[in-house]
Amino acid sequence: MPVIKYPRLRDPLSYEWDRKAQKCGLRHTIYALNGDQYTGEWLDNLKHGKGTQIWKSMGAIYSGDWKFGKRDGYGSYSILDPATKEYKRVYTGWWENDRRSGRGTFFYPNGELYEGEWSNGLRSGWGKMHYKDGSTYEGQWLMDQPNGQGLLQLPNGNRYNGGWKDGKKHGPGKYFYPDKGQLLEGIWVADIPKCGVLVEFGRENTPAPPELPLPEIKLQDPAGVLVEAQAMFDDSHN
């Protein structure tokens, strides 16, 4: 005798509960047991799209793009200031696979600032660093250090333009001393000039010209017997 099976009017409750538990699309705030919370878009139970994550223990917040549970795209990361109870920006820019990657701006706690390219969470590519003493470096970076060609400008106006390696002056470069009207052009190795030529330029416009400028040599006698330079030398030794 054949058995007739009638379709179920509804799925078991376990199926329904599982379906509701699968986060997909825009959802309201989801709270974790440790106090973290996330508000935004989901895909296949993973953060995906636009969303904001707050880490309770770290006192940090990220708002921006997500891809399969990781920060990926453009977003801003901030931390909570214990004194003011307000969030202070740490990084604004591009991310890839949960790390800083692409172009972005990093705000350091001591007031320093970096604007430029990142790779795998480190400064790499072309960027400009503003140091707390007022100096700046703009040029190439590799593995979080100046590496390649770059320009370092100091608060007193002196500047170095040339090669860098592992954060130090290395290779052909030029060091300008505008206050002295001098230019040192040579080869550097690990921040030390090994060889080069010191050239003078624009002496008349420098704020600190030489104390004893070279005297102009003039012949006082057609035969060349008396020379002004020799007389000055003799007078200085009497």
C-alpha cells in the first residue's frame, strides 16, 4: 500500500533559528560577549560592506569598509582619549586585509604626522613625514624607513637632498647650508659624508658671511713690486 507524504506546513524551529542567526545585509548593532559591538553590513555571517566596529577593551573604533570580516577599503581608525573621553584620530586612509595599505594619513601621539603610501601596515612608497622638531622628510620609504631618494629639511633652513638607506643618508647627495652659503656635494655612507666637494654660493646674501673675506689683490706699481695683499700681510704680523 503506497504511503502518501504531505509537505510540511513549516520547517522545524531549528531551521528557522539558524536562518535568523545567519547575518546578511544591513543589521542593527550586534554585541559580543566581551563588550565589542558592530553596526553595519554583513555577508555570509561576516562583516562586509560599510560598518562601524567598537573594541571595548582597546577603547578603539573603526568606521569604514569591510571585506569578509576584515578592514578592507577606505576607513578611519581612532582611539579613546582617557582625559577628554573623546576619540582621537590615529589613521585615515586605505586598508587591505586588515592592515594599512595604499594612501593614508597617520597621526602619532607626540604630534608627528605622516602623509603618504603604505604597504602591509608599514610606510612604503612615497610619503612626507612631519617631525615634532619642525623638520620634514619627503621622498621614498621602504619597510617604515626612508629608503631611496628623499629631501630632508631642517628647522634652521639646512637641507639634504639625495640617497637614503635604512633611514640614513646613503649614496650621492647634496647638503645645503643657506646660512653659510655653502653646499657639500658628495657620497654618504650610513649618515657620514665619506668624500665630496664644498662649494660656496650666494655669499653676499647669507645672514652669516665669512668674518675675514679674501682681499682683492691690486698692483700698486706697474712693475709689480708692491702688492696690496703683501702689505696687508706684513701689517698683520708687525
